Amino acid sequence: MLIKGNIHSPRRWLMGFLLGLLVMGALPQALAQSEQQIVVNIRNFTFETTQMPLQLHVPTVIYLKNSDEVRHDFGSLVFEGSHTRIETPMSISYGRGIGGVYIEPGGEVSIRFTIDRPGRYQFKCSIHEGMEGEILLMSAGAV
């Protein structure tokens, strides 16, 4: 049984651990290495995108989910020239020059990369005409 205020309680242990990281200077470094996220849900032949403001040179992950009952493609020039890693439950592909990924019905994919230049990056499904979306990354000086 845990007694409130006991030094061995999980909450107090976690607080002590985080305080130790902060004192050692590791917490700011760990937070700086976190990745920014873009969530794209494909539903009714539409890309529903949720994105926070993005920063240059920060690891980025796009989480894709195909909620439709047909296969879709997700391709973009944003991956051009950057090291890209595509992760699915059954496989991982990586390298430069990966243009996109096919997503089966009900499938989920994670695409990891780093954006090196500001701009508007369109993405589209090459299978279904007119199915498009956009990722917007503005440089700090443009805001």
C-alpha cells in the first residue's frame, strides 16, 4: 500500500527524476529533439489534415490513416531530397527520393523526415483525380 507523500510513490519518483534531468541540463536537450507532427486522415476521398505550426530542421512525422474502403496514394515533393522513412505495421522503407506511399483501406502509415526549406508543399493521391492537400511551412522571417 502506498502512503500519500511516500518518497517511493510513482508520482514523487517521476517528479524527482524530471527535476534531476532539469538540473543536469538534459531536459531542455531532450525537449529540443522532439518531433513535430502532422495528422492526415483520408475519409470520403478527402485529406483531413491537422497540423501545428512547423519549424525548419526539426524531425517531422506525418501520421496517415486511410478510413476509406479503397486504396489511396499519398505523394509529395516535400520528401524530395530529404532522408525519408516510411513505417507501416508490416514494413519499413527508407532513403532519398521516396515520392510517397500507397495506403490500403483501413491502413496506417508513418512518414518521418525533416523539412529543410520553407514553402507550400502539396500532396495528392495519384489514383483519384482532385484529391489534394497542403502542408505549409513559413520561415520565421516571413511571419
